[in-house]
Amino acid sequence: MRSDRPGDEVAAHLRRLRLRAIGELPARCLEAFVLHIENGMTFAQVGRELGISDRMAKKHLARALEYLQSCAAAAEETRGAR
């Protein structure tokens, strides 16, 4: 179903890209991302849930965010090149 508003198509496309990038995260990074960002857990809680230290939970989340930022930047470059 196509929208009459071009912005809706762009927003839908960006959502798909974001979901694809999240799906490409390594398992531990994805788990840390979901627990912290989606569920609002602290790093200590994420660490306990995953059986790792809170420092390692932070590292997994940092890797996830770094990857997602690089995907967003690449998508923006691609969009700007059109």
C-alpha cells in the first residue's frame, strides 16, 4: 500500500533499514541492545541477565550502537547520492 505522502515512504524505508541493521548485529550485541535500549535495563542488570560483567555489557552495547550508526551513515550517504 503506497502512501500519498513522500515522507511516509522515506520513513518506512528508514524503518526497514534500521530493522535490517538490528537483525545483523552479533547475538550478544543484539541481546545487550534489546535489554538496555528496549527494556530499559541498567548495564548491571544486562550483565546479570547475560551472565557477563556490566563492563562487558557496556562493550556489547557500544559495539551495537557503533554498528547501527555506521549503517545509518551509509544509508544517508546512499540517499544523498541519489
